[in-house]
Amino acid sequence: MAADDSEPTSGRTLLKQGAEGKLYIGQHGGVRCLVKERFSKKYRHPDLDVQLTRQRIKAEQKAFERCKAAGVATPKLLGVDMNGRKIYMEYLDQAKTAKQLVDETVLKGDGKAAIAQLAAEIGRVVGTLHCHNIIHGDLTTSNMLLDPVEGAELPYRLVMIDFGLSYHSMNVEDMGVDLYVLERALLSAHSEIPEFFELV
């Protein structure tokens, strides 16, 4: 996919920043989109840094393709810019993270059914990933978007994001580690729902 070198430097809205990179709202071909930009690692030799970054971006691209083939929803991949270390993705402006939904539900104090419904959907999607040998690598409710759907039994579709640590593996132990990461993430982010993982 061709890169869009015309992305303006102004008008960006930062959504998330971590050790590996940042996620912000930007533009691609004049269209509002999500942009994931990987940081350069100054402690690495420049040539090695470029090589490793390209490998990770290509792996992330591949994860999008595998998810599409498996029927797992992700933002549409719009393009990549290898030199700029960027991945351009569809921006789902009505979506919220699963973490946001859980936090809002807990505040209301009457959302056991909604939590159980979400947990079941997380289990279904993660099960589909693993059935197709896709290891996400960072399963958290912050890396799951809920995109509203009208007229359906489930009021949203669960959209997986952030495949920066994803890889392909048929090893059951790798899938087990993926689930362990999810369990620890749920206990950490949603300690008020200790049974969350058991519902997944």
C-alpha cells in the first residue's frame, strides 16, 4: 500500500502513547484516520533499528490480513509508510474501548448482564484468533473497540486493535501465555470484577 506523505503535522489528536510508539488521529489521502507511529530506538544501531521496525510493521500488516481471513474484525488497513514508521488505519469515530464500557457499567452498578455478554464475546473472538493460530500478544480491554451496531442482538461488534506484539503460532503454550496476559490485564484493570476472566 502506498504511503501518504501529505499528512499534516497539525490537527493531530493523541490517543495513546507507550514505550513502542503512539496512536493518534491523523489523515491519509485527505481522510480522517488512526495513525500508529513507532518510535526510533536510540540505543540501537540505526541500521538494526530500521530493520527491526520494518519487520514489526510487516508483521502487524500480516496480522491484519490473517484476522480478515479468520473473520475477526479490525480497523481497515489504509496504508503504511515504512520510512515514517507509520501504519494508517480506519478511524471508528463511534467506537469506545471495552475498558470504557466496563468502567461505565461498574459505575452504574447494575451491569452484570452486560459484563457477562462482553466477556462471552471476548472469549469468542480470542477463541477465533487462536483457532487460526493468531497470537495477539497484548490482550487487554484497551485493545478492544466496541463499534455500535443497530438492530442486532449484540449492540456492538468487537474490533481488535494494536497487533504490535502479534505473531503466528500453532503452539498451545503460546496461546496459553496469550490467555494469561488477558487474565492478568483483567485483574489489573477491572479488579472490582474478579470473576471477569472466568466469564470469558
